Amino acid sequence: MNAALQKCQKIWTDVQIATLEPQVNAPYGLLSQYSLGVKHGKIEFITPSQQLDLTGFQGEIINGQGKTLTPGLIDSHTHLIYAGQRSAEFTQRLQGLTYEEIARNGGGILSTVTATRAVAEEELVEQGRPRIEALINEGVTTLEIKSGYGLTLKDELKMLRAAKQLAAGYPLRLRTTLLAAHAIPPEYQNSPDAYIELICKEMIPQVAAEGLADAVDIFCEKIAFSAAQSEQIFSAAKDAGLGIKVHTEQLSNSHGAELAASYSAWSVDHLEYLDEAGIIALQKSGTVATLLPGAFYFLGETKKPPVELLRQYQVPIALASDLNPGSCPLASLRLMLNMGCVLFGLTPEEALSGVTRNGAAALGIKKTTGTLSVGKAADMLLWDIADPAQLAYQFGENSLQQRIFAGEITHG
Ligand code: DI6
Ligand code: FE
């Protein structure tokens, strides 16, 4: 028995591994009849089962019985921390009001801001619990949570702290994002530039100093912030050493993607109205295009993101839930796999890459997670399926047999 194998704590034998590694020249980076060993939370080896000699191995052996192992799922865009809910707004929309009209009447994001400001950090943690558990139970091992319903220094910090406190109770990798520029707060309705200044001069530096966020995001849209205001935020984020993300081209083409690409953004998100010039900019900067089919579906949008052009320019595509109380109260990344295919025309392989490899890239952590390869985190899911496409094809019947986080079996 070789030395690498001897040092492993656990070995999964006889698994079909969907590595999602582009170097593995097969759909899904698939390796059949392989074994995988884990040491100190990381993948130590991946080898054909027939080459494995387990004589004398002291650790745990898990017989995979030919089942399929994939990377843990990564939900790279959520607004999971908030107070209250907006079913009344849903009812209004069904009666004919649009998301934009509701927002302009002071509802929408601002109604969640009122509810979120009114509660303590502990309460935000408790209200987020069923949502985070829903995601974890279906296989999410890395999750991003944004602020954006506080819109004051104190309340944005409260949201980020609540996200950290909530996630700390679960076997999960958390990335947090400051989205103070989500909406113009009521106090600044007549002076949005002063709010941008507050974000750049106070919020971003303090959040960076306290290590409360990995990235900064902004809603660049005609009902929110302009490209010029976005640029100030990107510049402050860059100075603070934080990653850059942007909500853009969701309801119109604000050219936020092109601008974000010029700041080497990690991701640009939504993108229904993205044009070819924006796509070329993304290709140059290596920025991930994050598609959010749940929000598209829930708002009954009809303009689809330019998937064929993204493919043509080989822009990496991530897929995420956008879980939030207004445009996507759907706490399921599995559902997004199906919607990404049915609504946007992604292939099941593109969809799965979007919630693994490209999700990791959208969070600036592609070196450590997102695919199954030696040296990466052993965040893995064992599924009772024969074809990885089943993850996008089926919904509701639970085929997840084991959820493994940093080498430990947390479910199953
Ligand atoms: N775009 C969205 O879809 C979410 N935020 C954003 O900038 C919606 C957030 C909400 O309606 O509460
Ligand atoms: Fe969002």
C-alpha cells in the first residue's frame, strides 16, 4: 500500500466521480470505477479502483456501490438574511402591478429594509435558519450571503454579523458580500450621491477592517444606482482589497457588466439585457456571468440572458438561487438547476458547472473548492443516480445519499 493512501482518514471506493474538472476529458469530468481518499479535510488521491490495494489500511472505507460523487453545491448569490416576508407584494403583482412599480411606490426592497432594521441580530439569525437548512439539506456546501436590507452602517454590519453567526452553526463554507448599495435608503432619497459617499468612505473601510465581507456588490439599474455611482463603489472596494460583484442588466441594459469587468470583477449577475460588447469585456477579464433563473421565473420576465453568446465567447457561467423575499423566495439550488436548463437553455452539464466550478470562481475561491481534484476541499455529495444530468432533470425525490463537508460525513 502506498504512503499517500496510508495517511488518509477515509476512502470512498467504487464511485463514479463527476469531477467537473476541465482537464478530465469527458462530460462532467467523469471518472468511472474510481476511488477517492481524504486527509485532513482535503482530497488526497483519486485513482482507478482496480489499482487500489487497501491491505492494512486503518481508516474508514466507504463502499460507493457505483454511485455518483459530485462536488458540493455552491450557491454563489443569496440574500438569505432578512426579516419578514412579502406575500402581499406577490399578490399585488398577480393583480397586475410590476416589480418596478411596487419598488417605485416605496415597497419592494425598502419594505424588507424596514422589517430588517426593526429586529436584532439574533432574530435575523433565527429567521434565516429554515432557509439555510433547506439549502444545506439538498447539498449546498458553500454559500454566499449578501447584506443590503439594512442600508445604514449599523444595520449592514448587523446583517453581515447575523450571516456569520448563522453559518457558524453548520458544516458550511460561507462567503459574505456587502450590498449596501442595494437601494437608495429613505433618508437619502434626495441625495443618493451622499449615500454612495457614506458607503465608500465609511462602510467599505469598516467592513474590510473587521473582516466582515469578502466582496462588495451594487444594484446597477435604472431603479437603483447608475454606472457612475457603481464605479465609485468598485473603486473603493478595490482599494479595500475586496472582491467585486454587481447586480446588472436585470431590467435594462445599464452597461454595468462592462464596467465591472474593467475592475476585474469576480462576477456580474442577472444579465438578461447583457449585450455582445459586455460579453467581450467579460471574456477579457475572466469574469463569471451568473444567471439567476429563479428571479426571472418569479417575476415572470420574458427577456432571456444571452446564453448562446456567452458560450461562443467561452465566458464561465454560474447559476445561483438569488434567494430573497422579493424576486425569488425559493430556497432550492436544485430547482435552479432545472430552471437553468428549461428556462435558459443551459445543458445539464453547464447547469452543474454553474453550481460547482463556476460558482467557486464567482466567489473568488476556485483554487480551493468547486471541483473534485487532489488538494481541493473534500466537499462532496454522493448521489444515487447513474447520470449527473439527473440532478437537473429530476426535482423533489431525494437522491442525496451522503453530504460530505471537509471530509466529514454530515448527512447520511
Ligand atoms: N435584484 C434582485 O432580484 C433582488 N435584489 C436585486 O438587486 C431583489 C431583492 C428584493 O426584492 O428584495
Ligand atoms: Fe440578488
